[in-house]
Amino acid sequence: MTKTLTALTAGFLLASGAAQAQLTLIYARSGGGLAQVMQAVFDDPFTAETGIAMNALATSGRAAVIRAMMAAGLPTWDVVELNPVY
């Protein structure tokens, strides 16, 4: 029963392109020239292939902000770019 339900759910989600088109991932990352390159190399191809939009936010101090979000139990970012020094 579980396999059938999983297969039906997956099939429904795959068949529902409209549902995917409404999804947006909020992505906190660096800004400037690097952001432009990342949009061309990662965001645009990802959106073209999946229909999921990327809302990139140029931010600083991401490690501290994500810690505060998680401590409050209110994360608002789906994806966060962190440097290895964090």
C-alpha cells in the first residue's frame, strides 16, 4: 500500500507542471558580479529544467542570520551559501 501511495503521489506531482511552476526557492548568497555568474550558471538552468523559480537575496552575515532563524524556529531561507570558514 505504501509503495502504491508513493507512486501515485509521485505521478501526480510529476504530472502537475502547474504546481511546480508556482514553487520558489529563497536563496541567500553573495551579491555583485558573483551573483550574476551564479544566476547564469545555476539559477536560470535550474528554473528552465524544473520550473522552480529562484529568488536570490544578496546578503551578508548569513551564518549569524541563519543561526538566529533556526534558534527562533522561523527559517525563511530555503538555500544558503556559506563560505568554508563558517
